[in-house]
Amino acid sequence: MSEENKAFVRRLYEEVYNNGRIDLINEMYAQDVELHIAGILEDPFGPEPIKQLVTMTRMAFPSIHVTVDDIIAAEDRVAACISFTGAFQGIGMGTSPRANLSWWRRIDVYRIQLGRVVEQWGDRDDFTMLQRLGVAVPAFNDPKPTPREFGRL
């Protein structure tokens, strides 16, 4: 099952992100899928938030291409480290449309049952993406917290 689930996730990236097949999301995600993904803040259930996230990403980066850098699977779980590349054409995030190429990474973990995603976790590298887009990102110069600050003596 692990190899089948890895092939399923590869197909998801290829068809949905690279080929823009938003229509496949209803087929690949359960209707009650639970989402734990950066960028989905409200109502993280069902395939609609994924459709919105992919649509917004493809609007901002029409030439987007996702590459699966690494993928592992065990039982009903698949973890994928992916790279996004594309030229930013959107407006927002303190920048204007530009044709320069940007890239960033994301790590996704899927739980798959009966050939559909029933739960997904995702965390992306927004800091690198924003830097590459030329957005002023504040430097973090905070000192490391001491153990006492975490409630340990």
C-alpha cells in the first residue's frame, strides 16, 4: 500500500499543481478531509480550502512547478518534501508583479484511506519565499530563551 500511496501523492502534485487540474481535488480528497496547512486559517475541513489555496497559488505563480524532492510512506501515511518554482505575477505581500523566478519548499504529510486524502499537514518556508520575492522580512535577533522562561528551574 505504501508504494501506491506514494504514487497517489506524486499524481496529486503533478495533476493538481503542475497541470492545474483543480477538478481532481474532489476526487482525491475526502469530503470531510481535515487540513492542518499553513495558509488555511478558517474552516479547515473539506476540499474547498485546498481548491482555494491551489487556485490562489496558481494565480500568483502561473508558471508554478512542483518537484517532489523526497517522499516516504508507511502504512496510511505519506510524507513529501517538495519544491515550488515559478515567476511571481500576483499583487500583494508588499511587492508588485515581477517576472523573476522564485522558489520555496514545503513539507506535507498525508493520511490516505480508500484512495483519498482524509487528513493533511503542511508547513512551508514562507521566509525564503518572501525573501526571494524582495519583500522586506524583519531579522530575528532575539536572544535564545533560557530554560527558566519555559517554566523549568
